Amino acid sequence: MARTWIIALSICVCGVYLGHSIGVRALFHQDVYMVKKVIDGDTINVSKGIFGKTYTVRLLGINAPESVDPRKRVECFGKEASVFLKHRLIKGTFVYLASDTEKSDTDKYGRLLRYVFTKDSNSTWRLINKEIVSLGYAFEESFGEPYQLRVYIEYVENDAKAFKRGLWGIEGCKAAW
């Protein structure tokens, strides 16, 4: 817990952007993958190269409303979350996957639990997990386990709530969460 506060404090007080390459490498082990498919608002398929093994990745620390699970109804803002991620992570996009030393490597379905980073045209790192929550397409979710960036993700969720972004701006959605 103390390490989480130190990380959050470093991000907020020192003005260090989370995606800065030195900080990311110091905190996490990361690998480069290519997006093969976006499943929904919080799950993607990636591979190592064009013909590499395909892995299913669950974005760590977030939960988007359901949109594709055949056992469940489509939830409020689920389709919008899925569309956002499909536009943000187009097939063939290179992403950097970072694990978290405080979180399990996989979830109960065998999906890799990862922070997903991209670089924009200015070579600035972008944490996709954070973007989805900050725009109101998903909410923070730990599933009962701690993770290093929880305070940071909770902070951007509270900001999205305060400014009624995405699902937080729709009255019926708020009741569901």
C-alpha cells in the first residue's frame, strides 16, 4: 500500500507523466505486441509479431460495461466503450504490455492482466487503461486484489464522475455502478 501512495505521489507532485519510459521500465516489465483484435471495452487480443502466438489481454485495474458476453445483457455504455477501444487500438497497432508486481499475472479465465501503453506521433506514452477510465468508458475495478496504480486509476475515475464524462453523464448508467 505504501508503494502505491509513493507512485501516486510521484505522478501528482513531481509532475512525472506515468508513461515516461524510464519510470515505466523501473516499475514494470514490459513487452511489445501487436493488436490483433479488440474484443470489448477492456479486453484485446495481441501477438508477438504478425505470426506470433495470440494472447488475450484484460486491461488491468478497469472494468468496462459488458457488450459481447452472450450470457449477459449489453450494459449501459458497453457498446460505446467497445467502439472507443476499437478506434484507439486499431488492428496492427503496436502496444507495450506492462505487468504489475502486486497483481496476479492472469485472471481466472487465463487472460493476461496488463497495463497497455501506446506511443503517439510525438513519442509520448499513453496509458490506455487510464484513458478509458478518464473518458468515462470504464470504471476502476480491482477484483479484490491490490495493484500499484489503483490510487491513480481511482483519481481519474473520480475526475470523470465529477465532470460527468461518458457513462457518468447518463443517469441510468450511474445506478448500475
